[in-house]
Amino acid sequence: MIATAAASVIDTIVLDEETQRRRAAEAERQAQLLREELAQRLFTLCDIYDATNRRRIFGAERPDDVFERHAEAVARVVAMQRPEVIGRDGKSLTLCLPLGTHEQSSWIAVGETAEIAEHVLLSLAEVWVDMNDSRRRAAELHDESRRLSEHIAATFEEITLIYRLTQNLSISRGSNDLGVQALQWLADVVPAEGMLICLNAAINEDTFRQEERRESVFLTHGQNLLALDEFVELIDGLRALDELDTVRPVVLNQGLPGAAKSPFPQIRNLVLVPLREGDRLFGWLAVMNHRDGREFGSGEANLLGSVGTILGIHSGNIDLYKQQADLFGGVVRAMSSAIDAKDPYTRGHSDRVARVSVRIAEELGCDDNTLRTLYLGGLLHDVGKIGINDDVLRKPGKLTDAEYEHIKTHVEIGYRILRGLKKMGHLLPIVLHHHESWDGKGYPFGLAGTNIPFLARIVAVADAYDAMASDRPYRQGMPDEKLDAIFRSGSGKQWDPDIVDAFFRCRDDIRAISHRHPDPVETVSLEWAH
């Protein structure tokens, strides 16, 4: 049987034979206890009956014809919940006693009493009925309190799980990391032998659009009941049987369809939840085999549906972020290519400055976010040269004072180009200040010392190095000895001495970067952009 339900209604559960046997055994045990107590207090002989279903539950002391011989009396006892004498045999009386409701059925006791006056018997019986009602209500309140406590505890665990997931929805936290964490937390709440998350599996065209197919991610927790290829086969099989819902949770409590021929006999029951965002399906969350041998119900399905919604939205956000990152990367590539096209003699300069800047920053112990910013800032530090006259930019000889002043404006032009792009705001200090000098003699504002933004100071060293080390049509690159001497003499004057020290500590790596000749198609790499 398959129960497919929305997040609020999955309550159709068919009790299997084992459950029915357990309930029947418990009813017989309760009836036996009641019979033993009544034998001590009121009856010499009695049987316990289910008046709703007109059957004997326990005992065999009298003919099984109570409902035929005393139908009206039994009906009055059940309706009024008061005892009644329904027969006399000499000095012995037959008493029908209400026992309350058990599992939605009205129970009664019918039995013979010792020699006693009828009014006394009825008084004693009514006292016992009241006492039994009070005791039963107390037991019901106790059970209700226990169930309420368990429900509150389970709800708290579920809310805690949802809260913890929502607190980990950072874009920088990939679907894999969040999926592993979700399975670990679910294992504390959902009593399942095995759990899995399958993301981006190429199951078929109906499930994943061609452009969304990527390498599958398959995460498991607990027992490994299905391998990836088996899970894909299971999904395809359910779809072929029209038993798969790609919108709502699917609960299978009676084994998989066609269980006699099922290739997965290890799966007794299953909850399958789609991970989707809007009309986009990213994968599946599945829990298998209730740990207590019971069935999965609405509680588990609703919780898993909520978790599936969170994971689906997170996957959608990550996918959207990647699209935006690709667009951002395309913009950076286009700008960097425009710089190279403007001055082909310095092709690759921006890429080398970016890589040298990152290597110096690594030596200084900078974090990953700083390295990413430096890489992008290095790529775009000269973007303002797009606004410089070609004749000045490509002039092979010495610049005039006017030409030099013109070329110095590229930092402010670059600033104006990028300041309208919100995602590039963190690059502006690099673009604007990478020609400032430690002694305050640089441009555009003559900042000095630590007033110059830290990342701009790093790019200043990398930019100067590549400018001096690279070949130009009108000159060869400087030899290492001369270049190193210039940096040592300029440390603490033109450049930050700490950054120059870091430059020399990784000098061999920087030399290797300067000799790298990127392929034209790969001139701008965004390996630090994500």
C-alpha cells in the first residue's frame, strides 16, 4: 500500500496482523486483571465482554448468549454506565457491570454474585463503578500526560533540527556538507535503520533537465541498504509503476510494490522525499526500515518533508549563486580581455599581478577571502587603462610630463568604472590606490604608510615587480639582481617593508609565476574567484 500525502495529511495507516495480535493480547490481559479483581470484590463467577462488538473477551463461566437473552438490559448498562441486575436464580443474582471504554469498545462484566440483598449489591457495584471510573480516568490522564510529554519532546527535537538546519544555510556551505549534517541530525529524531541523500543524479529526462545533470552526490547514514545504482533503479521502478510523486513525500509501509519480485528485499518500508525548489528537482531524501519494526507515519513524513524543503531551497540557492558567480566571472574576463586588447604588449600582466599578489598574501598569512579579493583586484587593477589614449598607452619611448599625468588618471577612471558594480565594491581600494607610495609620494592622493589600504600595498609590489621583470618591445625585462636591488633600496620608501620582506621569502615562487605564459584562452583564470 502506498500513502502519498501532503505535508499536513498522511494518516491512513493499515494495521498489519502483528499489530492486531498485539492489541488483542493486551485486551485479554486487561480483561483478566479486571476479572480477578471483580472476583475478589463482587462476583463468584464472571466473564468480560466487548458489548460494542458483541463478543466475549475473557472467561468461559457461562453460556455465550448474554447479548441474545439480555439485549435490552445490556444496552441500558452501556448507555447509562450504571450496574443492573439482569437475572435471578434462587438466591443468586446475575449482575451486569459497566467497565468503561477500551480501544473505542464498551466493556461489561456479567457474573453471578453470592447471596446478598439486591439493593446492597447495587450499592456496592455503583461504588466499584465510580472507583473504577476514577482510576481509569487517572490512568488516562497519566497516559495523556506521558504522550503529551513525548510529543513535546519530539516536537522540540524536530524544531531544534529545523532551526539548526536553517542556521547552516550559508551559500559557502555546500550541499554535501549540509546534507551530511542533516542526516546526522535526522538520525537523532527519526527511528530509521538507514538514511540517504542523492543529489543531481541523472535518473531520466523527466526528473532532471539535461543542463542540470552533474556528477551525482550520494550520502548515507546508518546501514548502507542501497547503493547509488540500486537507488536510481528504485526511483526508475517506482516511476514506471506510476508510484512516484516528485512534489510530496511518499510513504511505503507494506514493502515496495511487487515485493515478491522486488530486487530490494532488504527494504521493509520507506519514506521518499523530493528535494526541490520551485519546479526544479535536485535529488531525493530517503529513510528506510523503521528501527522498532513499526510503520512510518505522518510525523516522520511531515518532518522529512520540511527537511526536504530546506535542502531543496538551499540547493536552489547554491545553483543560483553559481550562475551569478559564472556571470561575475564572465564580466571579469571581459574586462581583463579588454585591458589586454587595449595594450597587447602587456598581455598577461594582470593575471601575473593577480597571482603574485596572492602568493605574497599567502606568505603574510592572509585568509581565503582576502586571497580571493586580491586575485580579482589584481586582475582588474589596471581596468582604467581602457580610458587612456592608445597613442600614450602604446608609446615605446619616454612619456612627456603631460602624457605621464594623463596615464596616471587610469586609477581614477578604473574606480569610476567599477564603483557602480556592487559585487566589485571590495576591489575599489586596490584599483584606486595601487600606485600610492609608502613615503607619500605616489598618486592619486599621496597617501603614506598604513594609510594606504593593505591590499593596495600588496598589489603595488606585485605590479612593480611584473612591470620591471616583463619584456617590452622597447626593452628587455630587468635581470633578477637589478630588480632585487631596486626592491631592497625601495623598501620603506616606495613599498611597505613588511610586504617586501614577504616578497623575498617567496622569491622563487614569484619567479616561476613571472615565467608562466598563459594560453590566450586562459589568460584570465578565476580559480580564486569562487
